[in-house]
Amino acid sequence: MSHAPDAQPSASLTERQKLRLDARSQVEVEVEVDRERCVGAGQCVLAAEAVFDQDSTDGRVLLLEPPPGGHARTDVEQAVRECPSGAITVTPARSPT
């Protein structure tokens, strides 16, 4: 279902996945999806196809890698608002220690 030509679903099919999204001049953020909570509605893919895909076996959300540039942040924020199950969260990225 992926619409982004160079993006691939992340290798991990764990129940939670994280992706660091460079927001350019803004604060870098982490996008996290809870695959267990996902209901497979696909609103995230419609809002941010460069960031999200749906698993072909169960329809649940997948984060695509490599992460897109900062221009995708607005699309990700829309996906968060439109997700009917609340399976997507965006938080400021933690600094490496």
C-alpha cells in the first residue's frame, strides 16, 4: 500500500514503533504508533503517506523508513487528529545522552 517510492515499512513489527522526524527549524519530534491499539482505518496513510503505511496482513499502521524531512510534520499532526483509535502520538524528541 505504500505510496512513497523510496520508503519501506520498518523492519520491526513490534506493537510499538518510533520514528524521529526532523522538523527543520522547529523541535525534532518522535512519532510513535501503537499497533495493538490501531483499528486499521487508514486515515494516517491518507493524511501522511510518506510516513505511514498499512500492514498487508492485518491492516495495522506501520511507520515507513527512512523518515521523511521536516515538511511531513504538518501531515503527521493531521494523522494524529484523524486517527479514530488514538494509536499515533507525537512528542518532542529526547536528546541523546
